[in-house]
Amino acid sequence: IRKKQIILLIRPATSDDAPQIRALFRIILKQMELKKLRNLNQQRLNLALELSFKTKECRLSKGQIIVAEVDGEVAGMAFGYPSQADGDIDELLCHYFPKVGLPAYESLYDNDDSQLTKTEWYLDSLAVKPKFRGLGIATALLKCLPKIAARCGKTKLSLDVDLTNPKAKKLYRKLGFKQTDTLQIGSHRYHHLMRAI
């Protein structure tokens, strides 16, 4: 079976992409099953996240977001940041919670025992819309990250992959990532993977 031929554009995210980025980010949050977010009003949570992803700080300065576009539609996204922005990103993502009537949180995560080194650019989130999966979009996004990390003065890319997601781990290994640690985020265990750039 031949894969569908697509014309793929990888580009920095704009504020107009925020609704589609938020929808992709929510796929990841759902998989993480975070207790803290379970009982929140989901419409307000969507609004708070969307407002956060519209900010320049979340997309272009403290954090960086790139999107994969197919026929004008955001098919996938990669969201990450240099290690020194780790705490700032959590605050950015929660900044709008009280403004939309949600509890004030400093972090989305119930617990996170990750400790990034100063050489790392951390891939927080990678997601592809279900209808575009299997077309190489995640790989295309991952291949763009070394340049972003290098521009931030980092020499390593890192990410966390859920132990229950061997397919993703296989992709990361194929692209040169190696396991360095195992950690707990929320109720799930993750492998911390890293590769030099």
C-alpha cells in the first residue's frame, strides 16, 4: 500500500494557529491522565490553553512551537524549550487559568521529577492529528528540532516518552535518541531520552 502523497510545510507557529495547537496539546494531556485537570471545566481549560499558545513567549521566545501544515491545516505540532525555561513554561501555560475562572496553578502536572541539564533543549509535546498519522509528519517535525536547539545554544535534544508507548520510543531511537533515565510524571512512568545535535 502506498502512502498518500502530501505537500508538507514545516513553519513556526503563529497566534492564529493557537486553536489547532491547543487541540493537539489536549490529545497529550488526555493520554497523561493528570488528576489536577480531571475535574476542571473543559471549555475554560481549552480557553486558558489557547490564550497561552497565542502568546509570543509560548511560541517564539521562552518556548518554541513549530507546526506541520498540510493544505492549510495544522496536521501536527512540536512544542519545546531550552532547559532554563522549564519552570517559566509551566507558568505560561497556567497564566490564564484564574482569568477564565479556573484555580490558580503554577504547573499543569501533579508531580514531575524531571531535572533537565543546562545543555538540553526539551521537547515537551509532539502530536499529529489522527487523520494525518503514518505519513511521516512526526519524523519531519523531529528533524527540524536540532536547528532550533542550536539557536538556543543547546547541544542536546531531550524528551520523555511514556513506557506504554513503544511505537513512539521506536521512532525516537531510530532518530538517535538514547534512554538516560526513568521518571514519574503524574501517574505515568516515562523514559527520558536524549541525543546530541
